[in-house]
Amino acid sequence: MMREGVDAVTMRSVASACGVTPMAIYSYYDSSAEMRRAGVDFSLRRVRTPPFEGSVVSRLQHWGHATRKVLRRRPDLAAICLTDWPELPEGCRVMEGLLVVAAEHTAESAGQVQIANTVFVYVLTRVIAERAMVERRTRPNLPAVAATPRRFARLVDVQSEFKRLDVDRDFATGLDALLDGLLR
């Protein structure tokens, strides 16, 4: 069921998969939403905290790439974690790990939260955006540029670059730039 997406997890679908009645599932969870959160929380165990050794930058880079790799297999988890992480013990574990690394860069709590939250949100939103790009599976044709090329002179010059989809390169470039700006 989780392979079909978090929204496919219902009391009825879980009961059917377990060979029990939906009422049996209600003895464990009060609602489908609570059961889905428990499933998401369990799935987030695959997301590790940043490594203990290395520079702050290298540890956050490592965490970003490793987390993206895990969540790309289940991008629906990224969307839920983005909004629901405070309710999830595993979401809080991940954020705690990011805050530990951020504390090595600054003693200021607001700065720690800014670093941890910005990296966290970047990785999750990139996974969500990449899912949308890959599902679309088309390269942008930029029809507005073709219709009025004089209006979009720069886009005319670089439009072939938009036709290449290199999400790995784009992710790494964005993460590096983000860390460079955050950790100055």
C-alpha cells in the first residue's frame, strides 16, 4: 500500500491486506490520518542524521545527498514530512541531527534553526519538484519564447539548456550555493 502512495493507506486497505475487519485496525489507530502518520514516521527511519565527522559543509552535503536518495524512492514522504515533521518522532530526530551540525557553526539558536530548517526544506522541496519534472517527462519547449523571441532574447540564447534535465547536477549546485550563503 505505501508503495502506491501514502494516500492509498486507509483503514479498509490495511484491514484487507491483513485479512481482518477495519474495526480491528481501529483498536490500534483512531483514524486513517493517524495510521498514515505512523507509516510515514516508520518510513523516515531510513533517513539518517548527518555524519559525526567532517566539516559542517561536508556533513550537510552528505546528509542532503543521502536523504534525497532515500526520499526519491518515496517522494510522497517528502511532501508529508515537509509539513508534518513536528508531529513525527523520526522527523524530530532528523531535525535534531541537523541542529547538532548547525550548532558547530554558530552558537546562536536562531542561526542554528535557520541552517537546519533551510537545508531540510531545500532537500524536501527538491525531491517534490524533481518528482513533478520526471513525471512530466517532457523538456520545456518554451513556446512563449518561440512566439516572441525578441521579447526573450536571453531565453533564446540559452533555451537548449532548459531542454536538458540534469536533476543531479542541479541539486548539487543548489545545495552548494545554499550552504555557501548560509554558512558565510
